[in-house]
Amino acid sequence: MSTIKFLKVFGFLKAYRMLFLLFFLVFFSCEKSQKTSDKITIGFSQGLGNHPWRLAMNHSMEIQASLHSEVELNIQKAESSVNKQVQDIQKMIDRKVDVIIISPIDPESLVPVVEKAAAKNIPVILLDRKINSEKYTTYIGADNLEIGKEAASYILSDSKIDKKVIEIRGDDNSSPTIERSLGFQEIIKNNPSTDLIKTFKGLPVDAFRKTLDSLGNQSLYVFAFNDELATNAWQVARNAGLENQIKFIGVDGLNTKDGGIQMVLDGKLNATLLYPTGGAEAIETAIKIYNGVAVPKRIKLSTTIIDRMNAEIMRNQFDKIIEQQGVIENQVQAVKKQIELYSSQKELFRWSVILLILMFCLVAYSIYLIYAIKIKNKQLTLTNERITIQRNQIETIANELKDSNEARVNFFTGLSHEFKTPITLILSSLESLDSDKTKGVKPSYELELINKNSNRLLRLVDNLLDFRKIENQTFNLRVSKTNIYDFTYAIFRDFENEAKKRNIKFEIHSQNKNLELYIDRNLMDKVYFNLLSNAFKFTPDNGKIEITIQEKGNQAVISFKDNGIGIPEKEIINVFEAYFKGSNNRKNSSGIGLHLSKQFIQLHLGKIEVSSFQGTEFIISLYKGNKHFNEDQMVKELSLTDKESFVNDAVFTGFEDETITQMHESDRERYSLLLVEDNSDLSFFLSKKLKNEFEVMVSDGTDAIDKALSEIPDIIVCDVNLPDKNGFEICEILKNDLRTSHIPVILLTALDNKESYLQGLKSGVDLYLTKPFSYPILIQSLRALLYNREKLRYYYTNNIGRIVDSKSFGSIEQTFVNNLNQLIKTNIDNPDFSVENLADLLNISRIQLYRKIKAMFDLNVSDYINNFRLEQAKSMLQNHELTISEIAYKTGFSSPNYFSTVFKNKFGVSPNAFRKSAGKE
């Protein structure tokens, strides 16, 4: 039953679809019939610019075209540019206009494009000017030869017998310029009573003025190419005071404010020859050509002379014509509006019918859609459920893969970090053995082997960690100015022993030993070690390895060349890929060293290249200067020579001080140190070494906070990776606790990335040392922190009462000191104000208050309160308004005698003597 209904609906829909299609066929056939109605497209290329005569030509065309509803006129102005006129005509040809009208600029340049139009059977009408070709349909314009002759005849008709004449030609080579001049000179030169003094091309004012001056007050006739030139010549004559002796004749006869007719009426011109624009005639001729009517090759426009006798009549006639044109334009506009109104109403009716039919069809279609959508929704719901199940399965698998991969990577990274702790032990033990060895005794081969392989193991671990950073794009450059030869030579020395053992000729060459580059020394050190390790690995005994440093323009080029086994030619392009291993490589290799080297060089915006012929050569190119680095990438570091001496001094001082410390340890109370380290070997090693100088307490991290709070050590050394809370968390807790916030904290960690440094700084750590660290540097760091704390303590112990606004303590200590001083100041006149009262007001125990004050100021609480009172009393003594007894009671002393005794013990003078000395000052 449902199937039958569906077929009925489908048949119903099919019928309406056919009706809909039929309607649109009718509609578009109507549209097509309208579009196929005759339309004449005329393109006009106006060569010259906004001259009034040219504007009149354009206007007459527009008026004439408006009288023919089927004409579509498109005027293009070339603005005296031949190239633009050629482009405009080419566009008309491409648009396939019906007729092209051209008023040429140049008779020669337009010939190719006009002939192209003729070849495509597009009629071309030349207006006003000709071209040097006969491939046009017709030429419309006045006879310029006749115009020249009529102007000459007008001059000859004057009653004077002898006539002197000046001709002002046009300044181009157009046909009107040439023909008018030819006709004029033909008549003038054939008349013996007429003297053509000079012919000017255009109007050179100075030359024209000199000619007038040379003629004096003689009568003169001036024939100009057009009214504009004639008017300008009259202005020159007027400036010379000769305008009354000269008769000016122009050509155009425009009826405008500055046109030829007005100039005749104003007496500036004696006559002007009417030169019709031919715009209306061009439009009528184009319509005839489109309709197949034959037209002559030359359509001549009539002309006449306008002088004072007929100028007024001509102006009136032109004004009447203009008025009639205005009326015609208004009528044409009115007709257009009626046509537009009819078209819009017709269109509205058509669309109304269409909308009614569409509504009817849409109603039927909507009924169909209701049934179709219901069926489709059921199908989509089922499909969507299946897709959702599949998507959830894919997401689950993807998350599992992500977690698995992340776990493997974290395990890999964590394991690499863990390598650094035993390496620290090995290297620190070696340092101790090295410092303890007898002078002049050469270290045993085994110790040298341990040292060599420990450093090699450290570099391998660093490579693994660097590879992880490169993958995560977390590297940050820290470039500094470095003498590249000194840097290279320092690494060169590390490989000298290996070269001597294997009799390898190992050399370094440099053109400029003072060349300085900006490099990240840590990263570039790894690049050098990778390249030199590979060179020694694949170069046989008695071979050769050389390092060359050169300058090429704004770059420094460092090459590492050996005569080893080389790299197969087909495999060179893969050398810098991760995990690559050459087919001729029989040695163990991780395959990431060269990959890391390339990444490090690219971080410097340099490049590394490789070639292989009788060995292998790696070439590094680095830019000179520091303009290619950001400011946040540049740091200041010691020069290599200064740095080496500093490290040597530090190591020497470290071991020398250790002996001195042992000698004088019994002379003073030793500082207490809390060591938080979960590695038992490292903890035992450090505690054993540090016991020579400190009272050492040890924690594996599980009870670090409790020990710090109960013992309040002078300084804490803490590892980061701990079983319970990590070092960052422990540091943050201790720094935010009033009882321990003053204790300096040194973090020891294998994490040497930027994020770890930032996390350490945020947690309040005082010093951050990365593993493997040097024990002498650790011991010097401990001494420096404690020394700075002692200097701070000494200063503030002698300035109690004047540290309210100081920021030298941390924020918690500063708040504590502010509260402490404020409470003492509030209760300063209370002789019974005790340590217990102060501890209660600060909400800490008496013992914790004692430890805090002792740690910060090296005083007990009672002495601190007394010192504060004495500082206040000292300040009051400088003011003579209060007696010494009043000051004693106001500062909380039980009697003036006790006050005087305590004051003298503190400052060395009695209160009375202090007041007198203060008064004298």
C-alpha cells in the first residue's frame, strides 16, 4: 500500500516537473526574442583631449545617438596618447562592435589597427582627420584644403593693395594641419601683392613677438590653424600694443564663451571659418552602413566664413539649435522613462505569473519532500549511529596509540636523564682522584679510560635529549661573540691524543685567527664533536684530518676533511636524515649525530654541506655579525681564554679552600645544610664531601619539608626528580612558608631546558645547577649564597627600624619584617611587652620566631626588640621637646637609669651626651 502511495506521489511530482520545465522554456524563449532584437553597437575613439571643439563633437554624437533607441554608443577618449587610441580600437575589434568611428591622432600609427578592423569586416569611419591608408569605409569632414584657400581669399578680398601675412600652422602632422597650410599658401604665394612673411609651427611666443616688433606699425594679417591659436596670437599682439594693426583669422567657429564667434563679436578676430564637428553626420552614416546602405568614400561637410557682418546671426542660429537640442534631449529622456516603466511593469507581470506557478509547484513538491525526508531521516539516523560507533572506536585506538607513544618517549627521555646522575658521580669522583694525586705522577690508563668514556657517554645522552628537543621544537639559541679559531682549537686539543696514538696527521688552518662569530657555544661544541668523532671513526691509522677556517664575503666557512672510507655517492643526499647509516659503515652508530648537527647549524641560519671524494668533507657556512639573530637570542659570555682561566681558578680554589676550611672549622660554628637526594650513591658522595664544611642533614625527599621546618637549616641542596614531591614543589612550599622562606635553595637536576629553568625561577629557587655538575662549582655556589646572606644580615642588623620599604628580602620576609616592626612600634611604650606576646600576635610559636629572627638577623628576639626601641629612642633624642626620662618610658624601658645603661652599651655614649652632640651638629 505504501509503495502505491509513493508511486502516486512520484507521478504527481513528475507531472509538475514537466509543467515547470515547459514554463521556463516559454519564459526563456521570450527573453531570447527580446535579446535578438536589432541593436547597433557603435564605438567612437576620440583622439585628442578636452578641447571645446572635441567636446562639441562628442556631444553632437550623443544627441544624435539618443534619437535612435537601437543605437548603443561607446566613446573612448585617448587623451592625445597614440598607444591608448590603438588599445581602445583593439578592444572595440575584440568586442566585435558593429561600426567603429575614429578621430585619429597620428596618420601613420593607426594604419595597422584600422586595417585589422577592415580585415574582420568591421566598417571604419574616419572623422575630421585622415590616415595613410585607404582601408576605411568613409571619411567625414570639411575640406581643409578649401578652408585654407577660403581664408587666403578672405585676406585678398581686403581693399589694401600690399598685404603682409603670417601663418600659424598646427603643431602636429595631421591631415587638417597639412591641408589647410597647403591651400592657404597656394593662394597667397600666387598673388604678387601678398607677402607671406613667415610660417610658424604652433605659436612660439618669443619668435612671434620678435617678428611683430620687426614689422613695426605696418598692417598685418595673421591666419591661425584654429581659433584658440588666433586668440593667443592676438593676446601677444595686444601685450605689444599692436593688436589694432593686425587682422586675425581663425578656424572652428564654435558658439561658446571663448569660441570663435564670440571672439569675432569681441573684436579680437576679424573672421573665423566654421569647421563643423561632423558628430551627428558620423552617427547617421554609421546607421546607414549597418543597414547596408552604400555611402561615398568621402563625405564633405560644408563651411562658411563668419565675420562681423554675420557673427550675430550665426550665434542666434546656433543658440536656437542648442535650445532645440535641449528640447529633443528632454523628450528622449521622457520616452526612455516611459519605456523603462513599461518594461518594469511587463517584467513585474511576468514574475508574478512565474511566482504563482512556482508556489503551486512548491506546494506539490513540499508534500513530496515530507514523505521523502521521513524516509531519508531514518536512513541517516542509522548511518549516523554506525559512523559514531566507528569514530569512537577510531578515537579510542588513536588515544591508545598516542598514550603508548608518549609513554615510550617519556620513558626514553626519563631514562636519558637518569644517566646523568651516575655520570655526575663518575666525573666528580675523577675530579677528587685527580685533586688527590701526587704532583708529577701521571694518571693511570684506567682513570684516563674512565674519564674518556664518561665524557663520551655524557655526549651520547646529550644527543638523545637534544634529539627529543628538536622533535618538539623547544630549542632556544643563546649566541655570544666567540673567537672561532680559539673555539675550534680548544676542541682540536681534545682529539690530539687520539690522533697521536693512531699516527693521524691532525691539522688546523685559519686565514684570520682573530675572526669572531656569534654562535651558541654549547650547540656548536656538539656539532664539532659529532663531525670530528665521525672523522676519527672512519679514518684509518696513518690517515689525515684537517680543519680549515676561511672567510668568503659576509660568511665564515669551516671545513672538516678526512681521507677515510668516504660515503657512497648515491647515499650522500641521505646523510643528514635521522637514523641514517651508510652501507659501508660497519661500526656501531645511533644515526642521529649528523641530523642534530644540521638542525643546530640551521638554528644559526647557516648551512652544512657534504662531499665525498677520496674521503669526506663537511663544510659549514655561518653568517658574520649578529643582525640575523633576535635580541632575546644574544647573551654575553666570557671570552674563551678568560673562561678557561676562570674555570681553572675555580677548580684550584675549590680544592685549596677545602683544606683551609678543615683547618679553621673548629674556630667557628658551622652552617647547617639539608641535602635532599633520592640516589643513595650521590647522596653519600655529596654528604661525605660537604661534611668537611657543613653540618649536613640528609633526606631522600619523602620527609624533606618536615626536616626543613623542624631543623631550619642555613641552606638547602635539592634534587628535582624525587619519589614524592619533586624539587620544584618542595622549593615552592618552603619559599611560601614564613618559617623557611629565607633559606637559600639550590636545585640539582638533569633537566636543562628552558621550561625547567622557568619553572625553577617561578618556584623561588636561588640557584639552578644541571647534572653533571662540577663539585668545586657547587661548593663555591654554596659559599657565595651564604656570604651574600651574611652581608644582607649584617646590613639590616645595623639598620633596624629603617627597612620598612626595602625590597632586598623576598616578599614573604618583607611582609614578616613589616608586621614585626609595626607590632613592636605599636607596643613600644609597654615595658611588659614580651617575646611571647610578639609570637602570639604573629601567630607562630616562640621557638619558630626565635629561629626566624636568628636566621635573618643573627639576633635573639629580645635583642631585636631592644635594638628597635633604642633606634626609636635615638631618633627621639634629636628632638628636644621630650626629656630623657620621657623618652625612656615612651620606648618601653622600666626606668631612665636602665635606659641610659642600655643606650650607652649600644652606642658608646650616654643619652645626654648623644643629645648634646646632635644639637651641636
